Amino acid sequence: MTDADHGTRRTYAAGCRCTDCAAAEAGYRATLRRLARSGRPPLGALVRAGDAARIVRALLLERFTRRRVADEAGLERHTVHLTPSSRVRLSTVLRLRRTARRLLGEL
Ligand SMILES: [Zn+2]
């Protein structure tokens, strides 16, 4: 590994315990603890798909296709086939919200 290959969680997970890699891991864990304390879940957390489904529905009503919504949001096409009882990553909800705001100028 060169210097440029250190200082990430990936390199820490690969077993490197140098200062830079340990700091990257520690920083990540500190962020997780802070998010947990503040009650805000991490982006990878699974959440109910209700919000995401509502956003997709709003875009469909505006005549956007599911394919277009997925492409605009940078999501896999199957991701935009949601029922309110399914679960999605929080990052997916935020991504859809950003996309809807951009496409509709609101929400
Ligand atoms: Zn390292």
C-alpha cells in the first residue's frame, strides 16, 4: 500500500492499524455515536418506505416514469417499486426527496 492507500475505513477493515487508518475508523465510529445520541439514524439505516413511496407517487402524478425517477435519482430501477410496508435505506429517501425537489421545484 502507498500513503494514498491509507486513512480510509476500507484499509482499516483490510487489517491496517496505522495511525491514519485507525483515525478513519475512529472518526466513523464517533459519527455513528453522535448520530445515535442525537436520535438521527445513519444514512444506511433501514426505514419505512412510506415517505419514499409518497415521493415516487407524486412524481408519477407529474407524468414522470418510474424509470426516469430511478435514473434521475441514481437508483436501481427496482428500488422505485415501493409499497408503504417495504423498507428502504434512509439515503434512498433523501435521494428521492432531493430528486423530487429538483424535478418539481418543491416538496
Ligand atoms: Zn493504514
